[in-house]
Amino acid sequence: MRKLILKNSIIFGTLAGVSCFLFFLAMYFAFDNPLSLRRPDLGINVIFIFFAIWYYKKQMGGFLHFYEGFSIGFLTNIIGAFISGILIYLFVEFIDIKPFTTWIVEGKMLLIRQKDTFGKILNDESFRRQLLSFDNAKPYQLFLDELMFKQLAIIFISLLSMIMRKQGDAIS
């Protein structure tokens, strides 16, 4: 059972990661700042998480415990985020740095434009440090950002695992 969970998670996670990277490439060719438009790829991960859980449930004769669904979903998500993060990082590091530099410039501009809003949250020193952090940003942070943001899928993983679970004695 553990091997099946891992196998399905690797397969569907790899498909999710590659699909998210292909989404990034499509945004790269269509827009000036593809990094600002990659948040919808969370939906790609959720779709592959659903299919990973569904396929596992099918393999188990229609039975699924919450912990199995959650394990598959979590592993699928983390593998997908890892692969897409690495591929985006490698693209920006070795093929074209422009999306990263555009992302940094637009992030700084947003922070400056919204200074009044951020001023309510950050004091002047924190605001300056935040602005300076853009100047010190490195492409590997895209990888970390991808891993952190995709953890929002845990909400969907939990819901899918609860909705799809069916307990009982699975017949081997």
C-alpha cells in the first residue's frame, strides 16, 4: 500500500510539475512578466491531486481512508511544486533572467505605489528592509516561493480526501 501511494504520488506529481512548467512557458511567450501570472497553476496541482487520489481509490477497489488520500495529495503536491520550482529556477538561471528581473522591478513598484497600505502594516524601517530585499533577491527564491505558495493546496487536499473517502475492508 505504501509503495502504491508513493508510486502514484511520483507519477501524478511529476505530471503536475511538468504541466505547471509548461503553463509558465506559455505565460513566458504570451506576457512580459510570466512570474506574476503563474498563481493559477495552483489549480493545475489541485487537478492532478484529485486524479492521483481518484486513481488510488480505483486501484484499491473503491476504498480510501482519509490518511491515504491526504498522503497521496500531500506527496503529489510537494513533488509537483518541487519539479515546477526547479524547472522555473533553471529556466530563469540559465535561459532567460528577464522574467525574474521584471518580477523584481514590478514587485518594487507595487510596494512603492501601495506605500500607504503597507505603511499600516510595516513601520518605516520594515518598509525600507522590504524594499531592499528586492535588490538582494536571487533566482533560487523562485523555487522557495513555489514550494511555499503551493502549500495552499493542503486545503483542497483535505477536502478532496474527506469527500472521496470510503472506508471499509478493502478486498485484496
